[in-house]
Amino acid sequence: MDFLVNNTGWIEVICGPMFSGKSEELIRRLRRARIARRRVQVFKPAIDLRYSADEIVSHTDARLKAEVVNNGPEILTRLDWRTQVVGVDEANFMGPEMVDIAQQLADSGKQVVIAGLDTDYLGRPFPPVPDLLALAESITKMLAICMRCGNPAKHTQRLVESEDLIVVGASGLYEARCRRCFEPGIPPHQEELPFVTAMRRAPSHSE
Ligand code: ADP
Ligand code: ZN
């Protein structure tokens, strides 16, 4: 995205499954903003400290310094009023207030660049990203490569059994899958969603 005149704020969202290049793309956009001499602040949620406590790290090991926050509102308390561009990684871990915070930032003239998973390990929309998509000026949906068949992949396949919505990790725990290869496994004791039940009943056309 290019930069706007007159300090008009806006929201741009980069979404997609794990391994689709969201962090790489976020880092690329924020680096370009710095090259354009814009004042940039970058935030990531405290839940995701798997590779680095003070950086965004992509699966290709691209890195960018980031401030760690526990939730959306903490971004406001950490914000330097001179900041022009606000980057947020892993928005799916930022909590529901992230939507309102992004709106406030954009309304006050900031360019807000947000990356996050748009669906969870069962293929369900992953709050608050769907609302951010609805309110954004610009949306980029990234696709990964399906680890089963090589097609473009929009799903994050969990490879280990867990009942938790959030299991932080990457290779070995998750892989990218396309629509056909995705298997939305239902952990024991978790209620099956109607669309998943329907999916199980409907025979695949290719079989
Ligand atoms: P995300 O933030 O969406 O999880 P990253 O930006 O961290 O993605 O990493 C993207 C990089 O991961 C790609 O450029 C590629 O080198 C690597 N990669 C590993 N597995 C896959 C895959 N299944 N599909 C596409 N890229 C993959
Ligand atoms: Zn596939």
C-alpha cells in the first residue's frame, strides 16, 4: 500500500493460514514505511513468544523489532503520539478490543497494518480478524502451499490432538492444507459444529 496524504488514516489487513507469508508481507510493508521516513511502531501479542520476545519473526527468519503487548488496549498505552504507521502481528491473539483500537487509530490519522489468521484449526472464522476485514480499507488474503497436494492452501491443519483453540507453535504442530486436503478434526468432548457434521456426511466428488 502506498502512503496517504493529509494524514488520512486507514486499516489494511493481511490474512491467511499459517505459512502463507503474512509476517513476511507485514515486515516488507513496515520496512518500506521506514524507508519513506514514516514513524513506525510494531506490536505483537505476549502469547506468541516462541521465536523471539522482542521481534516479529517469519518462517524464513525475517525479523523486525516489536513491542510485546497483552491485548489491543495496551497498544494505546504504548503508543507514541508521533507514530504514523502502526503494525500489528498475530491479531488473532489480540482479543476482541483490537477492532475498536484499530478503528480509533485509523480515525486519528494512523496507517494501521494488521496481520493475522482468518480461520482457526477447525476452519472457523477467527475473531477478531473477520471484523477487521469488514472495516478495513484494504485486504490481502495470502495462500500457502498445501503440504498434501501442492495446491494453494487456505487452511491451517493442526497435526496434534488438543481441545484448546490456541496451541502456539509451528512446524510439526501445524501445516498448510487446501480445501480438499483439510481435515477439521474434532477433539474429544468438543461439540461438532453443524458445518463440520455436514462435511462429514457429504461424499467428496473425487471419490
Ligand atoms: P505466516 O506469517 O503466514 O505464518 P511467514 O511469513 O512466517 O508466514 O512464512 C512464510 C514462508 O514460510 C514462505 O515464504 C516459505 O518460505 C515458508 N513456508 C513453509 N511452509 C510453507 C508452505 N506450506 N507454503 C508456503 N510457504 C511455506
Ligand atoms: Zn491439498
